[in-house]
Amino acid sequence: MKSAILIGAGQRGIHAYGAYAIEKKEKLKFIAVAEPDEFKREYFKKLHNIDENYSVKDWKNLIKFGKIADFVVISTMDKLHKEPALEFLKLGYDILIEKPVSTNIEDSVEIIKKAKELKRFIMPCYVLRFSEFYSEIKNLIKNNKIGKIISIEQNENIGYFHMAHSYVRGRWNNSIETASIILTKSCHDLDIIQWLIDKPCKSIFSYGNLSLFNSINKPNNSSDKCLECSVEEECPYSAKKLYLNMELKGWPVDTITNDLSYEGRLNALKNTQYGTCVYTCDNNVLDNQTVFMEFEDGINVVFKLNAFTHDKTRIIKISGSHGEIIGNFEKNIIEIFDFINDTKEIINIKPEYVSAHNGSDFKLMDFFINFIDSNKNIDYFNLIESHFMAEAAEISRINKSNIDYLKFKNSFIK
């Protein structure tokens, strides 16, 4: 059994990594937690039977104990990753870190270089790699099921309600405070694209904008607060519709308040930005973006993130010389079209675990725990390949220019 420290007992800390330790007691035990929110800290402490001395507000208060666990899980807000990552690496810890590693490429590179220097393993939480869905697609490609890969289309359908919650009203709504949405939301997708292709990216071009969620589009006669708005019933982004629905007990409601009663939710809408009109928030991240990529061997890739979808899912389409693969991540369905025999095969994926991201949170934990004892070689910079790609996409979008990707990446790691 491995032991771990949790830095940041928020949604992911409690319901992904903490939940794994509860279900897999023979594999993992959390022995310490650092979390400034007293309610969350106490909840995690009691749930995992953590000693009072190892339950602290600030992670810096755990440094004095030295190395007391096998690894550290960092699941704070993105901009708070760098300092604890560097300090715990120095103490000899391996680290599981929420994506992105940091909110800018320079800090991410610094963290990875430190891990390489100290020969410690640091793994960003790219949960999609560990899903049965994308693992099956990887195997289909490896087994030449559709011949030579010609092109890939990956769509991240954010979902209109998810966009409003996380990227308009929520914690990832402003790139100055966090980072670009292509990094904070979609480095998952960029990672899975390069992982599936397993060849170098050569060039990147991107465009995108904030098309809806701004004051220009604020409806006539609307109010700044949903609770006071005369046209709220006609708005798909109404905070009342989302957060006052008492049938919803978990995400996203449990991220706006610790009190899930009607009164607690109402109070949150009155006193936080979660009750603010989506057209008057301080958001600036894009609500749609398209990235064009060319990989080695002439493989062309299009990635799209889109807020304006009903379903919150990912759709992938891979075109090959002898066939085609189309998959829906949330539905766990993969269709394979064989051009030679003019046939279609449907694979219904049945995840091993019942957890977030179709069970892949737990699969990721299984991998990480096994890997830290494996002594396998680590391709350190591949761990943040998606971060380089996201940064290149943003620079391309801002400057309206094509990026020589390999030259761009090497400028940071030389």
C-alpha cells in the first residue's frame, strides 16, 4: 500500500483521488492534507482518518515533517501549483499533479526540469489516456485497423451549462487569473491527439473568439443578477435553473457552496458571481476555438472546443486509408467503418470503474501507483507536450500566424 499527501481538498481532491483511496484501501492511504477551507479540510481529515498534526491550512506546514509519504497529489487551483511542486520535489517526493502543470509554459518547463534533475516522477492528470475508450482507439490504430492515418478531428463539446458554470461565472473564467481555455480545459485533448498519433507535430495555426458571453449581447430588460431578472426564464444560462434545481446534489452545485440546502444555494447566488448574469461577468476566455495541426507523415488534425453544445462530451473522427473510426466519449461508443469489406463494427465500451471521466480517474491512479515502482525511463518533456501545443495555439491565434512547432518547442527546452 502507498501513502500520499493531498494538497487541495476541492472537487478533484475529494471526489477523484480521495474516492480512490476509500475504494482501494489496499492500494492507497492519505496520511496528510493541506486545505485552507476548514469545512473541506475537516471533511477529508475525518473521511481518511488523518492525524490532527497532518491536517493543515497551508501546505508549507507539512514541509517541516520531511518525507512522510510515498507521493504528493497537488490539486489546488492551477496558478498555485508551482511552489508546492518544486518544494516537494526537493524533499524527494514523486508527484501527481492536476493539469495543467502550471498556468504558463515557462513555469511548467521549470517544474519538469526540476523533476528530471532530481530523478523524480511527476505526472499531470491526463485522465483521457487511461480511459478504456481512448485506449481502445489507440489499440485499433496500433493494429492497423483502418490503415494509414490520414486525418483526425477531435471536438470538445463543453456543454452550454458547463461553460456558464466554469468558464463564465467560475474559477477558470479569466485568463489573467488562470490561463487560456485551450490550456486549462483542452490540454486533455491536445495530449490525447499527440498520444494517439505518436509522431511529432510540425506546425500549428489557430483562431477563436469570445462570441457570446459579453455585455454587447446582454438581453434588453435583463438584470445583473439572475434572482432579480425579468427575462431569466427565457435564458438558457439562468443560475436559478442550474443551481436551485434540488435534484442536483453533486457537481456543479457542490462547487458554489458547502451548504446544499435551498437556503444555502440561494445565499450563494446572492453573494457570489455564480448568481451573476453571464453577460456581465469578468470573464475573458474564448467560448469557441479551432486549432489546425500538421503532424509528421502528412497527418492533418483539426481540434475544436465549443461552448454551444447540449451534451458535455468529446467526439473523435479518425480517417484512415482503409477505414474510419468515429467515437463518442460520454456514450462510450466506437464505430469502425471498413472500406475494404464495406462493413461497420460497433464497440460498446464498459469501463472497469465507476468514477469520473468514465472510470479513467481510477485507472490513472492505478497506473501512477504502479509506475513509481517500475524504474522505467521517463520522457519528461512529453509530459507537457500538450502545454507546448496549447501555448503555440494561443500565440498563433493572437498573432494570426502559423507556428513552426518544433522550433517553438525547442526554444523553451534548449
